[in-house]
Amino acid sequence: MPKVYGAVIDSQTRCMHYASPLDVIAIKFKCCGKYYPCYRCHEEAEDHPVERWKEQEWDEKAILCGVCKHELTIREYMAAGHCPQCGAPFNPGCANHYHLYFETKPNCGWK
Ligand SMILES: [Zn+2]
Ligand SMILES: [Zn+2]
Ligand SMILES: [Zn+2]
């Protein structure tokens, strides 16, 4: 599985900032190509600003399911509220933070 950086506290990619039962994904940041559990982890570990994914880049694998370690494309992640491989539900509250990771606000089917 890809390495997940930042303040990770368990094997399902929960971190110091977001550790609810549904917080099981890590996001690959376009700026450095590293997986972090959240933008705050990125902010604390890196000294550059976040570069956000553009809509035409949504076919990149940039989401890691912390439960089964399956990598999803951004488009797959947007399309379903759960992991297509293991069925783990994702946190719908993350939709409030999309603007931190993605340039275009997705029309998210599972909000
Ligand atoms: Zn970065
Ligand atoms: Zn974090
Ligand atoms: Zn999974």
C-alpha cells in the first residue's frame, strides 16, 4: 500500500484531527504526490500550499481506502459514499472540505 504521511494514529488512516469511525480515507495531494489523512496533516508536515485537483484530473487515483487499502480515482470517490472494494462507508462530512482538495466543487451523489 502507499505510504500515508502525517499524524496518523491507526492502521485505517485516521489522524489526530479526524478520527471518527467514518474517517477511513487518505487523500493524495497533487502538490507533493503524498497521501495524507487530511489537509491539516499536510499543513503541519509540509511548508508549501496545497495544490488542488482540477476536474479534468479526476481519473487520477488519489483516494486511499484505509480499511482495505484500495486506491480509488477521485471520480469513483465522488460517485459513491462507500468503498467499491470493501464497502466501508465514507464520511459524508468530508463534503464540507472538498474545496480544500478539489478546484471544482463536485456534484456529489451521496451527500
Ligand atoms: Zn503538498
Ligand atoms: Zn489530520
Ligand atoms: Zn475499501
